[in-house]
Amino acid sequence: MKIIKLLLLFTFVSVSISAQDTLQNITVSQKLREIVQADSSFYKEIDIAAGKSTLTDLLRNVAMISGVNISIKGAENIIVNCNFTGLKVVDLIEFLCGEYNLEVTVTGNILSVYPARPPVPEAPKNIIEYNDGNQTLSFDLNGDKLINLSKRIAEKANVNIIIPQSMYNYPVYGYANNMPIDDALQTLASVNGLLTNKDSKGVWTFSQNAAAGAAESGGRTSTPYIFKTSFQADQLSVDSLGMITAHIGQGNIQDIITELCNKISLNHFFITPVDGQTGIYVNNVDFETLISVILSGTPYSYYEENGIYFFGASGVANEGRNITAVKNISLVFRSVSTIEDVIPANIKSGLQIKTFPDLNSLIVSGDQRLIYRVESFLKSIDKPVPLVTIEIIIADVTKSDIKEIGIGMGIGNSPSATSGTLSPGIDMSLGAASVNNLINRFNGFGSVNLGKVTPNFYMDLKLLEENGAIEMLSTPRLSTLNGHEASLKSGETRYYKEVTNNYYGTQNPIQSEFYSWKNIEANLSIKITPFVSIDEKITLEIEIEQSEFTEREEEGAPPGSITRSFKSQITVQNEDMVLLGGIDKNTKEKSSRGIPFLARIPVIKWLFGKTKNNKVDRKLNVFIKPTIIH
């Protein structure tokens, strides 16, 4: 009999699967006939050979060759090996759909190809059969509710079964084939951890196995809680501000929580008994701090919702909910964007933390005791962050003192014209005509007759003194939060042309010239990071770099540059100005040129030589003044 049933079941399943495949192929064929009527290009014959190609690539190439519109989805992992000659596109698609379990959808002349959805498995059925002839019961149960099972057995076998209301939704499993009704009910209760009893009137009663329930809860039997101890005022007291003082050597945890809630008038509910002994000695702490301390190291937790405190064992369900708290922790002074990385890993382990930028807050879910630790930590660091304004004065002062005195004479390659300046300093170049005119003025005084100079004769006369002072001040101002870097960059960019010559060929080389524009920057770059201490001393980490352009060495050459930089770490008082450092550059040049011996005689040396005395002093100083803005 069993073999016949199995054969019939196998035949039914095979026929169902075959019918399902046939139905799918009919559906694909109908849709392909529809697309062929819309676009005759699907009748084109093609030759195609593919080896280890994806189905997506294969159909894309077919669409390009035949000019049809095909959309492929979800076939990237299907590998195809095929070789066809003179095959119609529509036949190829129908073959691929049957071979790789594909579906098609037609939209106008567009054919969409995608993997067929797997059939939705049917939910397992709970089967109950009763044979009146031999009074045997057969069942195949997969999680049916005990109340539903009892009703069906009572109707079929004409027996009375009593189920406690608390066990209505108890799931039952099991299989039996033609068992006597009494044996079947006892077996059903045994395999599902239940107890059953039949009284003298033939009424069956199901109840839960207390031993099995204790094993599932770790060997602890759950008993109703009975308040045991009332604490004296010197053991447990609450002041007018709600601060708690507890000096308890040994007490029941639930007793302590119950009396506290009564004293503070807090709504509370115990989902499960909170069993355990503890000793505690604290002064002037708030309720949540005390509860977190009492429950630390125990399997119990709590959470607050709508003004009601719920207590119970962690992970124990209460109408589908666990002892899991959710809290929105808002920050006042700090940004929530990076605060999650600051929380130590050991106190946020086991919690789910999500940032909520709209309210600058964190949404934390998990054990209330862990949430309280995170909240306490965030409160300890959520302090006002000082704003530091930094004034910088960069003074670049150049002082010069230049003196040039002397007369120079000579004969040039060609006659020179008289030119130069007489004021503010004498810098003249006299030609031969001017010198001869001057000589003629001296001739005629007594027996003096100096003659004339040649046409190419020249004479330079210098009598110059120059004093200068250039003062350049840069006064940038930066503001930043404590512990964050402030940076400033300002400067200019100059460009130069870079030319590249390439030669092509060997016998008659051809020159090819390319050029590109390159750039060089000269910037003032400032980076400062302040750290403010409790006594308002400010530690500054400073980096300053200043670059300047110099003259080009030659036409078309890149511009030169000089760079001066500071890097230092200093500590100053609030609003104190300090000199970070200075670079002094002193240049002295003293030279003379003239006729030997005569060039050393005072006054006369100016007639027979030239004297040059230059002095340049350059100073770069950086002053910094930080100010704390509260």
C-alpha cells in the first residue's frame, strides 16, 4: 500500500513538473510569435559560433548582426557554448529559453530576455486522517497550532480534548501512520515536549512539561515573584531632588527596584522576574545610574518607553519585543558627523548606532545599560569648543645705503655724446666735444695750455648717495576651533615657455618643434593648529612658508624664486603677542678702483679712481597673537 502511494506521488510530481515546463515553453512561443509579427527581422538567418561566452554577449552580438531590438537582464553569469549555421533568430531565442530556463517579454518590437523566476514552493500542509474502521490516526504536522490540531482531531475521531488558553498557539510537529488513537495522542505529546492525560470519562488534557521548560531556560524554573523585604530609611532613601542613597549589605534586586520605583513614583513593569542578590553602597546618585550598577553583571536589563520602565531578562520576548531600548542622544556643542568614531569600542560593542544629522543626534539601540554608558561618555565630551582667532603680522623690512664717487676716463671705439643727470645725484658721461670745451675754458689762465683730446675720448663723473627703506607688511587673520588646523595660502603664478625639438629621419632629418607652458608659484602659506588648556594657555603648532620671485637669468628662462619658512611649536597666554622668529640678511660691499698709490690718497683718489660703498640690511619678522573667543 505504501509503495503504491509513493508511486502515485512520484507520478503526480513528474506530471506537474512536465506540465509546468510545457506551459512555460508555450508561453515563450506565443510571445515570440507576437514579436515576429511586429518585426520580421527576427526571421533572419544567422551563423554563430560561441565558446565560453556569456549569454548576455551572445544575444547582444545577435541583435547587432540581425538588426533586432533585444534587452538582456540577469544573464551575465550564464556561459554558452554553441555552433549554429543558418538558424533563425527567433528559433535561437526559443532554444536558449528552453535550455537555460529563460523568460521573455514583448514591448512593441523590443524583446526582453531574463531568467525565469523559480516557482514559489508551496507551504507544507498539515495532514490529519482518521480511520473509523480500525480507530487509527495518521498525521503529518509541520508547525500547526495546538488549538487547531485539537479541534480537527476532536471532529474526526469524536474525542474530547482540553487545551489551556496559554498553549493555544503552541506549534506541534510529528508524523504517524495508522496508530491507535490513544498511542497517537501520547506520541504527539511526547515528541513536542508536552504532557497528556486521559480521565475516566475519556477526556484528554494537554499541559506543558515543566522539566522541558526549565531545560530551555537554562535549568531555572520560572516562579511568580513575591515581594520579600522592605528596606529601612537608613538603607534606602530618596531626597527631594530624586537623588538616591543606598547602603544595603545584601538584598534582592527586584525588591530594591520595586521599592525605589514606589518611592520615586515611577511606572514600572516586570516582563520576567529579576531574581538575584546584590550589595550596594552609593550616595546621591540618580535612578538610572543606580539601576545600571545593580543590573551590571546580571542577565537582566531594562528600558523606558512612554514614562514606563520595563525590567526583565535580556532577549526575552514580550509580545514580539525584546528588552531592547532605543534612545535619541542629542549633542549640543559638537557635530554628530564624526562623533561615532570617538566612542571607545568597548562601550559601544553590542549596540547599533546611527547618526541623525537633522537633529545633530545619535540614535542608539540595544541594552539600556550600555546605552547609559555611551550617553554618559557623550555628556562628558559634549562641551563648548573654544574658537581661537589668530592675528599674524609678517614684517619684511629692507634698508639700503649706497655711495659711489669717482672720475673715469678713456677712449672708446666711437665718439660719445654727453649725457647723464646732475640732480638728485651727479652721474654724467662727457664726450670729447664737452671735454675740449672745458679745456678751452682753462686755457688762457697764465701759461696753462692743456691742448685737446681725441674725438673718441670720454669721461665719466659720478657723485651719488642713495638711502632707501622698504617695509612690507602682511597681516592675515585666521580663525579655527580648538584642536583643528587653520590654513591660508595666497600668492601668484608665473608662466614660461618650454620648447622641445624633435628630429625625424636620418638622411634628411626633419625638425619638429613643440612647446608647452609651465608654471611656477610663489605663495605665502600658513598652517596653524591651536590647543587650548584649562588655564587658557594656547599651544600653537605653526608652519609658515613664503616664496618670492627673482629676476630671470636670461630671456625665456624660468623665473627664479627664493623661499623662507618657519616651523615651530610654542605656548603663549591668551591675547599675548610673540615674535616667532626673524631672518636678518646684511649685505656690505666696499670697493675702489684707480691709479696705484694715487687711488689711496684722500680727495685725490676721487680724481684718479672710483669708490663704491654699498650696505643693504633686510629683516623678516613674524608676530603672532592668538585670542580665545568664548
